[in-house]
Amino acid sequence: MPIQRAAFKSVRKDKKRHLRNLRIISELKNLEKRFSSFINSKNQKEAKDTLQALISKIGKAASKGITHKNTASRKISRLMKALKKLG
């Protein structure tokens, strides 16, 4: 347990940030699953719409430090490649 008051505050802040990060990562995973289901069902229009939202979310997560920028770039590249392969 922390002893100083500032340490208690940092523990509270860390919990809040951790929950926010988990929520964002979960949202990204759900969008990725939805995109892959559209790709598997060969629904190009829905996949394209989902991809735009997904790219935006991945970019925001990378800019806020939730994911690494190179990881975000790699994911975006692979998603675009999957969509291009579809149509």
C-alpha cells in the first residue's frame, strides 16, 4: 500500500487510465472481428464502412499511447490489404 498521499492519487489515476485503455482495446477488437466477418462473407460495402471507423480508432489509440504507432500502422496495412484482396 502506498504511504504518501501523492502515491494514493497516482494509484487512483492508474486505475482510471487502465479501465479506459481496456475499454478502447476491447472496442478495437470488436471492430476487427466485425470487419473480418464482413470480409469472410464477402460484403465489401459493409467492410469498407467498418474499415474507415476501425482506422480512425486505431490511429487515435496510437496517438494516445494505448498501442504502439508501428503496431497501429501494421494493423492498418493488413486490414487495407484484406479489403483490397476482396474486391
